[in-house]
Amino acid sequence: MSALFKVPCILLVSLAFHNAFTSPNAPDPEERAPVNTLGERFVKLGMSMIRVRKAILWGLGVMEIIAILANTLPVMGAVPQPASNLVKMLGQVDDLYLTPSSAAGMLLIVSGSLIRWQCYRTMKHLFTFEISIRKDHRLVTTGPYGVVRHPSYMGTLAVHIGMYCWFGSRGSWLRESGLLDTVGGRVSAILFATSMTGVLVGLLRRVPVEDAMLKRTFGKQWDVWARRVPYALVPGLY
């Protein structure tokens, strides 16, 4: 399969990640629930670094695309200075391709992003990245919320697993460039993975906290919904 086929896949993954972690709304300070658990601290730390994570992902995507184009399109050799030096350097990595594991990662990332996008559309202005009860809050039980009670977290889980598959597979620029063989590359990768894992664990620990808060707020309405939608994240499992 031509390496060029991976270029639209890289763009799709980058856009999907960007969408999944772009907050559609921000609650007013008085609407935020006073939750200060260790898990919530991890989430807040991760949210404060979201722009950095997006920049890193877009940067890796752009470098991989340049490397692919440098090895497949002769016209890339005519790029003027100083960009030509970058093209030549990135073009030294020529074993870039899509594998079954990276393709599975892409599907997980895109699927998770679409789930979160559907949650944004369903909840509209009620959806926030923070735990909050808005002034005109209502219990949303339709769309993806008719399948599991916390579908946006299910989407986040899919995106995170997909990211490990996408970047950790053979044929990715991160693996083939040798960056992970350097001390700086390994440290950066560990910090990035730790940040992602910390956010994921914090979000999973949010589930019982949010359920309890919604139960207190909506009472019997929440009980009816919980009986109809018994699973929090994954149908048939949890």
C-alpha cells in the first residue's frame, strides 16, 4: 500500500483528536461542583495542558506528512531554503506505512471523537468539560445517553486507547524516526503517556461522583433513567 494513503489518515486522526478535546462550552464559576478529589486534580491538570497536547499531536502529524511526501513526490526536492533542510531531514525516515494496529487505532480515535461530538450535539449548551449543574440544567436521556449514562467518557476511553495504537505501532514516524531511542524522546513520551493516563483515570473516577450528583438533583427521574440505562460506560460490561 502506498505511503501516500497514510496522509489523509494522519489528517483524520489529528482532526478527530482536536475535536474530541475541544470544549464546546464553559460553565460559570458558580455552576461548577466543588469536587477536589485526586482524580479530579489529574483531570484539571490534563485540561490545563490540552493545548500543548494538541500542538504536539499536530506537530507529529505534520512531520510525518512531510516525511512521506519527501519520499514519494520528487517535487519536494525543489522546496526553497530553509524549508528544504527540514524536508531532507524528515525525508530520511522512509519506512512509514499503515499497519493493522495503527488502522485499529485510527478507527478507535475517529469513533471516540464522533461519540463525543454526538454528545456535544445532544446536550448542546449543557455539555461542559467540568463537573457542573447549569442554571437551566435538565437530565438528558436521549441519543448516546440512551445507550450508556456517560457516553462522552466512553468516547474518551476509545480515543486514548487509539492514540497508544496509532503512535506505538511500527510504521509511525514516532517509532521509525528513532526519537524514542533517545533519552529526551523517551522522557517526553513517558510524560505525555502519563498525562493521558492520568486524565483517563480521573474521568473514570468521575462516573460515581456525577451519578451521585445527578441523583441528588433529579431524584426519581434519574432512578428511572438508571434502570433503563444500567451501564455507565460500556454496554454489557460497566
